[in-house]
Amino acid sequence: MVEMGHKIKQDANKVPRMDIPAINACASYSYGYTTVHRRLAKARAQQAGRLDVTEEDVAVTAIEACRAYLRDLEQNAAHQKSKRPQA
């Protein structure tokens, strides 16, 4: 798990700097590039008319999944905060 988290952080060099917090946050929870990420990357490549899937394709897919996960966490936290009674 640690090695795969390290791989995600290494791939941070391939994406815009604004994505680095998402990568770091998700690397501790992620088991790395799962079969799901690879399947999604393959489907995207096929839609783009390519037959090959690069590691960069898989990395971008994993990073996007992490960003979506963090966005969901933020939305849930905001929703929970709004449900608390004000003193």
C-alpha cells in the first residue's frame, strides 16, 4: 500500500500543481491504481480512438477519482455543519 501511495505522489509531477493536495490526501487512503481506474482509463482511451492505455491515463483517472472523493467529503462536512443546531 505504501509503494502504491508513493507511485501516486510520483505521478503528481504530471498534473497541475493545484492537484497536489488531492493526491496527497488520497494517497494515504488509496491502494494505488485499482482495476477500476484501469478500466475507466481504458474506456476513455477507446472513446478517444486509442487502443493503448498509458500509465499517465491511469494516473489521471485515479487523481480525478481522488478529487471527486475529496469534493464529496467537503460537501458532506458542509451538510453536517448546516444540520447542527446553533447555540
